[in-house]
Amino acid sequence: MHPERRLEKIKVKVRMEKSFTQDPEAGGASGVILDADKMSEAQMLRVAQVLGFPESAFLQRSAIADFKLRLFSKKQEVNSCVTATLAVAHVIAKFHKMRNPSRVVFETKIGIREVFLRENNLFMMKQPSVEFKEVNADKGEIARLLNIETNQIDDYPIEIASAGTPKLLIPIKTLEDLSSIKPDLNNIATYSASVGARGFYPFTLQTQNPHSDFHARAFNPEDGIAEDPVTGVAAAALAAYLRKHGIISKNRLVGEQGYIINRPGEIIVEIDGDNNIFVGGYVTDAGEGELEI
């Protein structure tokens, strides 16, 4: 038998950023590695696993964009993550001299992605057109997976919507009902895979802050994320869903997430015309260090 092949040990500089917040104790955390040109996929995955954030961002040179962006969860490389993309854009704005400092263009696994710096560390990421998929969902089964009563699910459609990553959108009647969810993560992973979703995104139109439009939670056990504090791709998909069904018609929405797990974040979604969706929020530094793996 061949001895197990071990990865070559490397040292990497890591910055920790918090997206969707101006408070380094809140929001969604990401690791950012600026110089990843010589890192293998296995090394990037290992770094993401050691850091333990929902996603980490690795920056490489690109021939077709400002930078190439690789995103890894603790389990695998992922197609899109707004939290980590906003985080790396914030670091680039601080440390790289850009020809256009208000716009950074990334090459990603699913095409070119643009992030725009508005003001005061507010970053907005342009999203692909949202795609919808109907699901013949049984409310009773969904309620069992969330450990709530069937009558706590609202009458709006349960539907898959994707702005790069498909999420099962589940309308919940009240904020109290949303708070009471105790997800069955193993069976949520199984159900999600069976319908072609990457996790559940239950939401309610009741909010904690009067200026907000929705409050949501995110469960994505397939990627090793029990509960994601803040989820930009899901919020973008939800904004399109709310407009599609005539629930909310305005062009700028504010979403709350993470409050229930004491990691509050605020997501801003802007819709310009029918197809131009931007999602983002504020980003703040939360630390830096060196990691040897």
C-alpha cells in the first residue's frame, strides 16, 4: 500500500472580515486570503476547514478580470457567496490600487461578478437574474423538518429561487414562529438534495426593526453550515420572489438575519428594472493573522 499523501505545509496570511454589519462582533464572518496563486484546491479547502467560517475567499490572478476569486466552504468549493465576496472587495479597496476604486470585477466559477463600493464601506454585488423552480412541497413535511406546526407556515408559495445558489424559500407567519424553528439538519440536507436546493431559507415579513422588510434564517447543512448568520444570495432570491408574487413592490429592501443566533446582520437589496439585482451591506475588519497548515 502507498503511504497516505500529505499536503505540503504552507503559511498563509488571513484577514477576518465581517459583512452586513459595522460591528466586528456581529454579521457574517469570512476568511480572506489575498495571495492564493500558488495554493492548490486541496490547500484552499484545508485552510477553509481550519478557519471554520461558512465560506472563505481566495484571491488569484486573472487574465479576464481584476482578480480570480475562489470560494470554499468547510466541505467544498462553492459557486457563489455574497458574504465572502463583499469581504474580499473590502480588503482589496484597502490594500490594492485600482484603476476604478469604486468597482472591482471578479472571475468566478459561474462567470464575471461585479462589486461596487458606494460609500462608508457599503459594498453592493450585482447578481445574476433569479431563476425559479416550483416545488410540490408538502407543508406538513416542511413543518416537521423545521419542528414547527403546519399552521405556522404562511400561505405564500414554497418555492426554489436561485441567484447563483438555489434556496428553498419558506414563508413563515410571524417572527415568533421563525424564532421557534429547531431545524432537523440531517433530514433538511436529504430533502434539499431531493428537490435541487442548497438549503432552506425560511422568512417572515414581521421584522425587529421598523425600517426592515423581512427577517430570515438560513440552514445549509449540505455545505456544513448549521445556520448561516447572513446569506446574501438567498436574500437576493427572496427579493425577486417577493416582487414576483406581488408581496412587496418597492425597489430597495432591507432584510434582517442572524438576530436569533446573536449574530445580527442587515442585508440591502436593490432592484433596478426587471433583472438588475444588487445585494450587499457594510463590511468591517475583524482581525488578521497567519495560519500554518
